[in-house]
Amino acid sequence: MAGREISDERLRAIEEENQRLRRAVDELTILNDLARGIGASLNSQDIMDTIIRRSLRAVRAEQGVITLVDKQAKQPMKTLIRSMVSSSELQPFHLDQSLLGWMHLNKKPLVISDPQNDERFRGVKWDEPISSVLCVPLLVRTELIGVLTLYNKRGGGGFTEEDHRLLAIIAAQSAQVVENARLYEEEQALLRMQEEVRFASEIQLGLLPKEAPRIAGYDIAGISIPAQVVGGDYFDFIPMEDHCIVVCLGDISGKGLPAALLMANLQATIRGQSFLGPSPRECIARSNKLLFRSTDPGKFATLFYGILDFEKHELFYCNAGHDRPFLFAKENRPTRLDVGGIVLSCMEEFSYEEAVVPFGPGDSLVVFSDGITEARNEVGEEYGEERLSALLKGSLDEPAPAMIDRVIESVREHAGDCPQTDDMTLVVIKRDRA
């Protein structure tokens, strides 16, 4: 009799061991299939869908979801990507923010067998069909990158300790793969954006004058150096009839692509209005109205707009809130060209003014953006208008391109190792001496 009892015990032990071995084989098969399924793809969405489907089959759950953490968000558990797979006809369940917060704090598997009465989530409103929840963290070197959540054990009952352990292994095996795929996609998106910005830079450079106009008796040059790949400064030379040419330089609020887009809009507007042949103040007033109607509030542009009559040797101009250009005449102190009005796109209606100044033999006009005068060195000191004026006065005998080179070199020497923070634009017009 005793021998038979021992035999029965041994049989039960053998059966339990066989069951354990079968579970281990099944788990290894699941993990091996999962590794093959997610290892061949770099698409994060496909990878997450595969993980959820394999997880649903592994623990016999009705619905699963992966929620990734947005690392750049101010909220620590903001959903970045939500991937859901369901094996039933139920509507998608909503993962409560409290559950995400718990996972963020604890970073360990969570089993909820009675969601409606769980003391840990008192006050949480669960979707009615949810009867059980199994939630595991996706960790990469202790950092929470997401959460894998399964709902409702098929056939009733709750998730078991074995389900909990298997899903934790799946999450541990999958987290780095998901993160690698997301990083790859971010890298590809960054490369595409960089390529688009490069194209934008080429387009913007194409909008600026390819060469300065050649006018007998005058020496003209211009340059724009963006602080970023694209910039918000604008200069232009627009030929007109009756021995005239428009010379303008603008500075758009902001930097980067938004400023570049507004710069293109400003250029198109100014060119369109210039061809109508109005006076400077009329051109600026009309352009201001058009920009006000097509530009978001808070965006504006400063602009110096001048019409050089190289037969009468006069400059008609209107300054719309721009840094006052220098007009050097012989040995006198430079004249500052400040007649005009407010910046463009600030008010729809504004009565701008204009002025005319003679452009005598040996005179030099220097129009610049604030990226020149506001360039700072390591102690925060600005380059300043006085330093610019003194440099220009000492280089009036040089050709226009050489004057520009001297200014840019001087500004960069002043800034030293400090990066350029604003676009730098210069236009120089010199009349030959008689």
C-alpha cells in the first residue's frame, strides 16, 4: 500500500514537471517567434502591433495596447504613440492617466483582478467591459519608455502569476527593439527635415540678388548671412524705368523657417508694389496693408525702401521702423535716414512719410540689419552703431564689396567664439568721386 502511495506521488511529481517543461517550451517558442517577428522590421508601428498580437495569444487576453512616453513633453506620461489590437468586437478601451502615473512611479508589473473595487485606483472610472488588467513597463536601462497593457482574460477569471511573469519577459525583450525603431524613425525624420531645410535655403538664396546692379558712376554690393540655415533678413535691387532702381533691406521678426517664409512673402509684396511705380511712402503703405492682412498677429517686418535716381543723383526713401542707415557725404558726419513710420504689419492703416536726399560725388550709403550692431561678445557687449560708424568712415575709400568684407570681419572678431544669433545683412552704395 505504501509503495503504491509513493508511486502515485512520483507520478504526480513527474506530471507537474512535464507540465512545467511544456510551459517552458511554449514560452520559449513564443519568445522565439516574437524575436523573429519584431527583429526584421524598423517600423515602430508594425513592431508594436506584433508585440500586442503575440501577447494576446500568449496569455489569452481580449485586448492590448502599447502606450509610449513622449520624452520631450512637460507631462511625464503624455501619450506619444498609441497602438491597439483587439481580439474581440469590443470598443477600444481607454488607458487611464492614473494607471500611467502608477507605472511611471513604480516601474513594475501590475495585475488588477477587480478594477472597479481596487483600492489603489479609487475614483478611477473604468470602461464597463474591463474585468481584469495586466500592465507591464517597457524599460530601457531603467528608463520607462512605454507601457504594455492587456485587458480581460478570455474565458473569464483574472490573469495568473504565470501570465504576469511571461508578459514581463515579453516586455523586457521588446523594449529595446521598440526604442531602436523609434530612434531610427526620429533619425530619418530629422534627415528629411534637414534636406527640406537645405532646399529651403537654396530657394531663399535664389530669391536674393545673384549680383549687384552695374550702374555707371556707382559701386553697389550687398550680402546676407543667415544665423541659421535659412534666415529672415531680405535685401533687393529692383530695376525701374526712368533711370531709377529700388534698393531695400528688411528684417523679419523671428528666425528660421517661419521668418524665411515671411521674408519670401515680403519680397513678393514689395516687388509687386514697386512695379506699380508709386513713391516710396505709397509702396510701403500698400505693402503694409497687404502684409497685415496675410500675416499672423505678432509677426512684423522692418524695412528700408529707397529709390535711387542715378540720373538726378537723388535718393527718395521711406524707413518703416528699420535701423537708420548711414549716408556718408564727404567729410561731414553721416546723415541718418529715419523718415518713414512704424514697422510693417503692425497696423493695417498708417500714413507713412518719405524724404529725398542728394547723392553727391563720393557719397556712400550703408544699409544694415540689427544682426550687425547687436552682435555680442563673450561678456555681452554689443558691437554697436558707434563702432560700425567709425569702421565705415575709415573705409570710405575702399570699393563697396571691400567695405562689406571689413564690416563682417570686424563683427566676427568682436563676437569671438560667441555664435551668431541673428542674420547679418548689408547693402553699400557708393557714388564715384567727381
